[in-house]
Amino acid sequence: MNKQNKLLKTKDFHNVRKTGQSWSDHNLVLVVSKHELFLAGNNTRIGFIVSNKIGNAVVRNKCKRRLRELISKIEIVNGFDLVFIARKSIVSSRYDEIQASVISLLKRAKLIKSTAINVD
């Protein structure tokens, strides 16, 4: 993920959570909001929230790495801001369970381009 595709500022996270629509399952919560600004290329920006309740820094970073890897394999519709919020059960979930959660949430939000999923 390059810098243009990341949500970096706290105010952006707050705006998405305040104005966005959410979907959830046992591992993740997905909050989606339309872009406020028309950015160059109108790319979809993605952010991850993994709180201290999930575990120590090693565990939190592992969760974020897994989520980033899964997102990189999926073609997502442009023009949205997405925030994935990890739940505590994600720590004990296997990679394929997390993958199923991500795909399920993106399908429910209708954000996957023409079912083009490059999953191994």
C-alpha cells in the first residue's frame, strides 16, 4: 500500500467513523465513508484500528500485517475511505478465517470490483 492509499490523519479516522456506514462480524468491523475531497486518481484510502485490548505491540502489528496483505489481493471500488477495526477474536483466528471475514464485509458493503479476488 502506498501513502496515497492509507488513512494517516486522526481527523480522517474520526470523520469516517462519524459519517460512515458500518458492517461487522466476529473478527472485524468495517466502516465506509465516501471521500470528502476529490484526490488525485480518487483512490480508496484504507486504515486499520487495532487497540491495546487486542494484545501487545507484536500481536497488534501481526494483525495489521495480515489485514494489509489480504487487502492488497482484492480489487476495491475507488472513491471511498475504509476503516477496519479489529476485534479481540482476531488474535485466535486463522488466516483463512480473517480472509473470509474481510471478503464477506467488503461484499456486504458492495466494494469489491466484479468479484475480482486474487486470493491464492
